[in-house]
Amino acid sequence: MSTRLRIVIVGASLAGLTVAETLRAEGFAGDIVLLGDEAHLPYSRPPLSKQVLLGDWEAPQSIIKSEAELAELNIEFCGSTTATGLDLHNKLVTTSTGQVPYDKLVIATGTHARRMWSDAGVHTLRTIDDAEAMRSELRGARRVAVLGAGVLGSEIASAARHFGAEVTLVGRSPRISFGAVGTALSPALEQLHRSNGVELRLATAVTNVSPSADGLEVELHSEVEGSSRVHADVVIAAIGGIPCTEWLADSGLTLENGVVCDAQGLAAPDVYAVGDVAAWTDPLSGRAIRVEHQTNAIEQAMAVAITIVHERESPAPVPFFWSEIHGARIKAYGWFAPQRALTGLDDTAGDAPCLLGAEHEGRSHGIVAWNLPPRAFREARARVDAAVFVPDGQPQL
């Protein structure tokens, strides 16, 4: 590949940095420009809701590369630079500091937290600064209300119980969700939360949050219980992420819950998207799906970098994500369809290791491991790979 090529990566978190690192590892000698909208050096977000929030890490430990390491890789890092527009025809990214030309573009802008009731003092968790502020609040809190019963909400509820607070977890859905697996794990997750002292208020809408004499008052409504209130010292909203695509509104790219891509991450000629902002075509359903997890972001980033350098398709990454909730380590690998149940759910209880499977036409296309030892999980992953991949490395589901 010509050294004259200039690759611009918009988004300087884990996915964007992995693209840059993999380009260099694969022999790309051209220019790499990495644009980030925060002043911080590139850092990994998943530890924010785990190690940083629990106090096991200080926030700077989530930083992935120092200035010296970026310079050694000859990566031009531009912090505090917000992308505001994209001109596909002229291959220009408009930013808060000027226009940036590119030969190939990788979009890795991630998501931003859905914010509601922020004027009332409701917290969200997305950045290093958010994590530090939230940890400080949790350490002194007696009562915590977590709004949102997805993976992040479950992790925050777990952290709040770790600090000894009384915790109420509120979810609009009647079931708890676990990423791309959907709600199939809900019975086990409900049992896990309740056994660790979390009060669950599912199938319940939040109608308002307002200051009260002793903290914040959360007003709730459900069809079964009617209207009620929860009082808390700290209220945290974990009600989903919104793909950071506002700057692409007039670009001509297809935007449907993210940047729509083919199965290789291509959104338009010479334009790719990776990580939480990217909706890659799912081989199981044919739909464009976003997977918000660290490992998926890394594997998509590596696949796109290899495609750019070697001008050939790389094997489609298999979605993988994990979480740790009240000490239970839960991992999911493969593809899952909401209408298909997992086998082995009755075995999921407490700390007992178990393996759950998702099958289609007699073939395993996804697994969920609950406290499974690493070796057993690797063996189960290999069975999924053998079932869904053919020699060209593409999934056949």
C-alpha cells in the first residue's frame, strides 16, 4: 500500500486506537490521524463501570496509550477535537478545529449516554470524569436508585451494593436484558440481584425525578402497582446509549441506530465504522445490529485495519461480551436471536458454573457461560466456531 495514503480515525477510544495500532502492526506506513473529542489520552471505557467504579483502579489506569507511545507509533493524536460534519465527495471531515482530509476514513465515535432528569442531579456513566464523580457519590450513599435494567444498570447496582448502599433497580421492561443475548437470562439475573439485596422494580416507568428534603425523589408508575415513590441519595440513569452520529446527519451515510455497514464494516466507499457506533450486518438475521462491548469493538477494529492494509476481506468477528455482576462472571459468544430460547437456563443459579446454548437447525451458534472456568469456555467457543464457520472464514448460520 502506498505510503501517501492518509487514514483518519474519528473517535479515540478503544476501537479507534485499535484500528491505528493494527494498521501499524500490519505494515501500514502512511499517515494516521486519530481524532478524539475529549482532552484525555485514549482510554478504555469498560473498566469505568467495573474496576474504576468499584475502587480497584484509579481512573488514569484506564488510559491505554501515553503520548510517548502514540508518538513512537507515529500516530497523530488530536484531543479536544470534535467532528461536526463529513463531506464524502471531497473526502473531508469538518471538526471544531478545522477540516481534515482523508483517503480512508474509520468512524469510531461510540455512543453518548441517554440523559434524562440531569437538571435534578441524575448521574450517567460514560467518561472518566463521570466514573470518578459517581464513585465519590456511591461511597457515601445510603440509598441508590438505578434507572435502567440492562447490563450497565446491573453493573452499577452491583457496585452500589459493594459499597453497602440500599439499591433499587428500576426497569421499564418486565425482564432484565443482557446485551445481544436479550432477556433470556432475566430469571437468573433477577435471582442474582435479589439474593444480593437489590430491590427490583420491573415493568415500571419513571415519570419524574425531583429534589426532596433528604435527597432525590423518583416517581414511578406500573400497571400492576400504580404510582409509587422511591427516595434516594444518588440516582443513576443507565437507560441506553445513543450512537454519536449527529455529525453525520447530512453526510449521505445510512444511519439507523448507528452507522449501517456491510458484514465487513464498510459504510461507503473508503469509509468504515467500528465499535459501538457501527451497525454491522448480522449473518444470522440479515439485520444491521450494534453490539456494545469491548471485545466486539477490538475485533471489528482489527478486521477493518486488516481489510484496509491488505485490500481483502478478513474473517467476520464473532460477537463476544462479558460482565461481572455481584461476583458472577457472565460471558456470551456468538449470535443470538430474541425469539430463540437458550438451553440449560434451569441450571443457572448463584455461583454454580454452567453453560447455556443457542442452537439453530441442530447447530450451536451462541453460548453463554456463567462462572465457567476459562478452559471450559475456550472449548465451548471452539465448538461454536466449528459449527458456524466454513473454510473461507465466513459464518454460515
